[in-house]
Amino acid sequence: MTAQIIAVANRKGGVGKTTTTVNLASELASRGRRVLVVDLDPQGHAGLGLDVVPSRSDATVHQIFGDRRVDLTSAVKKSCVTNVDVLPAEHEFDVHGAVNDPLSLARGLAAFEDRYDAIVIDTSPSIDVTTVAALTAAQYVLIPTQLHYLAYDGIVRFSNVLFKVASMVNRRFTDLAIVPVQIDVRTNLQRIVLAKLLKEFGPKRILRGIRTDISLAEAFGSRKPVRLYRPHSRAATDYALLAEDVLTLWMTDRRRPEPPIETLGASAARRPLEESQV
């Protein structure tokens, strides 16, 4: 067993990176995968969403940015989800004092690659030392985004940074994919932006979208993924289908089946988003 390392990243904040990290990890675990969530955002919200809140004396993933010799295995915490562990964040971590070594996280995670099927990294909403380290360690990058003009521009810029990092220090990088969040493709704006994403990145890199659902915020308030909080909600359905996409694209040898060509309808968010649907 060799873990597939997935960084959930976007330079823009408020696009659902942490929500996607927590709920994707939960869905993968429900399918029998062993998952390690790496909480690189000093806010520590990925850990919080899985009911992991370290004390001041606990080891954290951010120690790797100060001491290259640190053993991260001692920092792992069990979460509220079976088969999901967490490498928690250091809430008082100062990125300005971090050692600027892009390979630091990749080296630290090497000890886990034969223990898990997937390592999912939640990143900060900026291109700082920790985010570059995550992009250097990852084989795959999942980019959550709203379907807005500024969000589209941000993804194009972020993808340029990603490919630069990959060409310089990450030979294991394989691919990226984009997951639209807070979607309602009945609106003209979202349909236009979706069309631009499809043209820029291609339909196979646009995964099933996540519809707006208050259950996601409520689940975080209860410190659990939405599949445990409200398993029959729209969000739980959408994240289950996103997990299927990730498994098919990145965690099996099977080719992703081509989705049927259908027109947009009320349930369009439950299917892969194709250019023919726009």
C-alpha cells in the first residue's frame, strides 16, 4: 500500500478547502480507505471538523518547518471518523519564522506512505512556505472554487504556480482537478464561468460540484463530517459522488467513464459537469 497524496489548495480563501478536505476524507474512509488528514492551515479547522483539537503541548505538523529531524508519527491523532487520522495544526504557528525548504513536508510524510491509502492535505489560503511544501509533496491537487469571475482568474494564476513548483521540485506531480462549490448552474454567471473552466482545463478535470447546503456549516459546528451529521443531505450526496470521482481518477487503474450528455436540470450538480450541459 502506497498512499496517494492529495493537496486541497487554492490561493483564495472561503472557497471550501477545509470543508472539502474533511468531507472527502470521510467519504474515502467510508469506502474502506485508510486516510490521513494533514492540517497545514494554522487555523486548525480541518482538525476541528474531525473533532481533533491539540493542546499547546501536543506535537503538530508545523514542527517540520522548524526541525527537519522531527518524527511526525508522534503527532498523529485519531479522529471521530473510523479510518481517518489527523496530523493537527499548530494554532500559533508563525509562517514568517518557518524554514524555507520545499521538500520538508514530503520528507516528513514519507513515514506514512505505507500506512495509509490516501493523505489529504488542507492548505492555507495563500502561496506561503507551507502551501509550496504541500504542492511539492502532492501527487494530485484538488482545487475547490466558486463559479465567479475573480475565482476563475485566481485558479488560472494558481495553476501557473502549481506547474512551476511541479517542474522545479516535484517530479511526482501527476494532475490537478477542479471541484465547483456553492453551485447553482441555473444562474448565467455560473454557467459562463463553468464554460471558461471547461475550455481552459478540459472536462475531465472538472469534477462533480458541491451544492450550497447549510448542513455543511452545521456539521462543522458539531465537529463532524456531513455524512455523520446529516447523511441524507444534498451535501452528503455531493461529497459521496466527489469521492467516487477521486477514487476513479486517482486511486484506481480504471479509466474514468464518460458521463452521459444531458441538459442542465435541478439535479445537474449530482453529475459530472460537461461542456454540453452549459
